[in-house]
Amino acid sequence: MKTKFFIILSMLTFSFANAQQGEVDSEMNSAKGVTFQSGDMFLEGSIKISTGGDSDYYGFSPKFGYLLSDKFAVGAKLNYSSEKLEAAPQTKTNVFGVGAFARYYFLELDKKRFKAFAEAGLGYGRNKIETPPNSDTSNSVTADITVGLNYFVTKNIAVTFTLANVLAYNSVAPENGKSSDTFNLNINLFENIFDQPQFGLLYRF
């Protein structure tokens, strides 16, 4: 009796494992031929955490996008980060930002799983730097053009790689100090495109 029960249990376990694997394979295959359509929406974001050493950092950057066509999307984004330096003088920096972006998908590969894009963004930030007993608050305006890609692992979920910052402009206006403007143009974009990639996830619905 025990032997029969063990055999039945083993068969059920094997059948369940096969069914689960079948669902995984089905989801993976569903990512082939993924095509955006007008009216599609997506949530995208990344989380960065770094601790240890002389500093602790964490940041959260969510985005919401709306597809106007199969290649063009517009949306809104948020950004929050906090960094604390333990070395003297101890400094804590908090950044909160809001903004908008426009994205153009210009290349599809690997049966449309792989979608490369260029994105232009504009944002406003509120920055606070605390070095006890002093603190300083500033406002910033940013503009940038980036290159990235989505790789779909299912029909709704993709891994996002932001590969390079082609152009960046940043204007900072401290409450107690002079304003400063910086402008960077990366003309050697493709020499080392994976130098500092940022990773995230995208959910399409």
C-alpha cells in the first residue's frame, strides 16, 4: 500500500512539475513577436541600493508611458534618491524630481523580443544637502537624451537597459549661492556603451 501511494505521489509531483515548466515555456514563447500598438501603456522603473564603505545610497526611478503608435511613446517620470557620506564632514543629500519624456523605438531584433530606443527627457528637481549644522536647498532643471533597450522575457514583462547618455544639461539654482549650468555631449557613445548601464523592469499592459 505504501509503495502504491509513493508511486502515485511521485507521478503527481512529476506531472505538476511538467505543467509548471510548460507554463514557463509558453510564457517565454509568447514574448516572440511582441509588437507595440497605439494605446498600449507601460510601467517601468529601477531601484538602486549601495551600502558599505564611506557612503550609503538608494534611489527609486519609476516611469509611466503611453504608446501613441507602435514606435512612439510619451510619459511621466519620478526620481528619488538619498545618499549619506559617513566620512567627515558627514553629508546627506536628498533629491526628488519629476519630469516628462518622449521615446522612439527604432530597432527590433530576435523575433521582436529586443527593442532599442532613443529617449529625450525634461525634468525638475528639488535637492537638499545637509552638512550639520548647515543645510542647503537648491532647484534644478535637467534635460537629456539617452539610448536604451527593452528585452521581453514574456509578452508583458521586459528587462530594461539604459546604455548611454548622449546629451545632458543640468541647471542648478541654490537658495544661498550662484546658479551653475553644465552641459555634456558624449560623441564617443559607442566606444564603451556598457560602461555604466542602468537596469530596470518594464511591465506592458
